[in-house]
Amino acid sequence: MGRISLNNPVLVAAGTFGFGEEYSTLIDLNKLGGIMTKTITLEPKKGNPPPRLAETPAGLLNAIGLENPGIDVFLKEKISFLSQFKTALIVNVAGESEEDYLSLAERLNEKERIDALEINISCPNVKEKGLVFGTDPGRTFSLVKKLREVTDIPLIIKLTPSVTDISQIAQAAQEAGAEALSLINTITGMSIDTETRRPKLGNITGGLSGPAIRPIAVAMVRDTFQKVGLPIIGMGGITCSEDALEFILAGASAVAVGTANFIDPTTTLKIIEGIKQYMKRKKLENFSDLVGWLEDGS
Ligand SMILES: Cc1cc2nc3c(=O)[nH]c(=O)nc-3n(C[C@H](O)[C@H](O)[C@H](O)COP(=O)(O)O)c2cc1C
């Protein structure tokens, strides 16, 4: 994917895989195309009040609120563990101001092992600041351009579906010098316990993920693929190789698995194998031929 090299096109999505420690006892992390870390911020964050998760039909609402140990602990304790695996290491960061993002990028410059930064401009679960950059093409452009000036690490911009036209934000990221895009982050939702008349989440609203959002994500990947030239990491409700192939045919060069990791931690490995089997069955040799190969009847 441009300057970002992946062993295979199947990654794990930010925030659903922590920093890999827990999952390393369940699957061989060397087999993943890449690990996108939980979002890191400059200061440690406690996150939102509980409850933070609520199940919905075919989906999951979460309002974690970017709980994380902060950049110092990440650099001191977490990165060395992740660095031992032969898989792309993509560090996801978020800030409340341009300065925050720039400081994070500068701190991460020290580490050669990092393959890319995933710039989270799309979190719906932090009060006010979460979507400030990701819903405004001008602010996306300004942030990415400044990041480009302070770091050579490839930049993947993570987009929110909570916009009228996602391709406009994608275009702004491309013009400012991003290497790739990842889409989609969760969609704002709410669930109410009718007995207590209380919201099911402590934060009242949360981000919806899982199969419920997959068709929305596939449509956004297709739209972005048609209008913007950057490689796309597609995500949103992927549970099996068929789901992953939908994203790839729509135009994703790679995919990331999020919520499905909670149900079956081996989902990614099954998807890697499933894509290989599909290519064999369809007598295809190059994965890249599949990207965007939609027979749309036009
Ligand atoms: C519990 C949970 C925590 C998440 N935390 C983050 C995060 O820290 N940073 C981020 O960019 N995305 C985060 N996400 C969004 C996912 O990376 C992904 O974009 C989204 O869930 C759609 O994929 P999925 O349906 O396969 O889960 C989180 C999602 C879930 C379910």
C-alpha cells in the first residue's frame, strides 16, 4: 500500500485489540497483516463512565471514550512488546488540538519500528473535540499538512461516517499528503432501557460497530475509491472472508477486523485463509487485481 508494506491485507482495527498483549496468548500475531493500536493521547485518559458497552441487533454500541495510558507509558512499556512481531505496526493517535497531534507525531518519530500513524479524527465518544477535525475538509487538510511537515512516517487518516460526503474529507487528506485512508469509524447511536428509562450507556450515546454498519461502510469505501486515489483500509462489521471481499471488491486495498475479534479472536486468521481460497477458486494470481473489481453492470 504505497510506502506501507503489509504481509497480507488483513489487519486488526484500533481499540478492539488493545496493544496486542491479551490476544498474543490466543493467536500468532506474526500472521496478521498489521496491528492498529488503541488510540493514544498525550496524557493518560480514564475514559467515560460505565456502562461502556451495549449490544444491539447485529451490532455493538461502545462509549469507551479513548481510555488509554498516554504516550509516555506507550513508549516506555507498550511499544517494545508490539515491536517483536513481524507485522505492520500502526500507531493510532488522537488529540484535542492540532498541537496535540503534532506533539504525538514528534514523539513517535523517535521509534523506527513504526510503519504508519493512524490519525484518528473520527471518535464520536469524546465530548465536543472528537469529530472537530474529521467533519471539516478545511481542518482535515490543515492538520494533515502540518503533520506531514513534522514526520516522515506514513499517515493513514481514519474517517468518520458522520458526514454528508465522506469523499470530500478523503480528498482533503489526499491533497495534504496522506498515504492512505481508513474507513469507517463507528456511527453515533443510542439505546434505552425502557424499564429504568435510562440510557444503556453511561455516556448516553456511543459508537455503533459490527455487522449492522457493514453496508454503510461498503458504500462509503466504494464512493471514496471512485473519487480519491489513495489506498483504503476498509472496516465496519467484517466477520468472515466474504465480508472482507465485499470491501476489497468495493475498492479497499486492505481490511481491518474490529468487533468480530471479541466474538472469535481467530477471525483474522480465518479471513486470511478464506481470501487465499477465494483467489484459488477464481483462478486469480494477484491480490491487487481484486481491489475495486466490481462488476457494476456499467
Ligand atoms: C470497543 C471499541 C473500541 C474502539 N476504540 C477505537 C479507538 O480507540 N480508536 C479508533 O480509531 N477506533 C476505535 N474503534 C473503532 C474501530 O476501530 C472500527 O473503526 C469500528 O469499530 C468499525 O469496525 P468493526 O465493525 O469491525 O468493529 C473502537 C471500536 C470498538 C467496538
